[in-house]
Amino acid sequence: MVTRFSSDPPERTPLLIIERRDGETKERLVDRFRLMVQRAGILREVKRRRHFVSKSQVRRMERAKALRRARRNAERATRPRNNGRQRT
């Protein structure tokens, strides 16, 4: 049994092919398929492409994400590492 899944035309993304192994249950096959879809990032890509986002909006979102990351890293750098406790 071969199960194929593709979110894009074959020239852009290779197909995700799952072959049923000897003695493998249908539940285990579905679990393996779900895991491979997650690892391949197919659902993440589909959600990302659900709505059009302009280039300027992408830059704005990336800038906001970088600011959040910088603030978080700065906060972690100023926080005491051992929460004020002494090591014994």
C-alpha cells in the first residue's frame, strides 16, 4: 500500500510516500504518516500560505519577532542565573 501526499506540484516539493510494512497495523501506519507530515512541515506550509502576506508585512513581522527575541535575550542576560540561591 502506498500513500501519497503533496501540498505543492511535484516540481516544487517531492511527494511524501508511505509504504505499509509487513505486519504493520493501519493505526501505526497512520501514526507514522502523521509524524512524517509533521517533520516535513507540510501543515505549517499550508497554514502559512492560507492568506497572502505582502513583502512589507513579512518584513514588519520579522522585525517585530526580532525585537521580541532581543528583549527576551536581554531580560535573560540581566536575570541572576541561580535565582539568588547559593550552590552547595
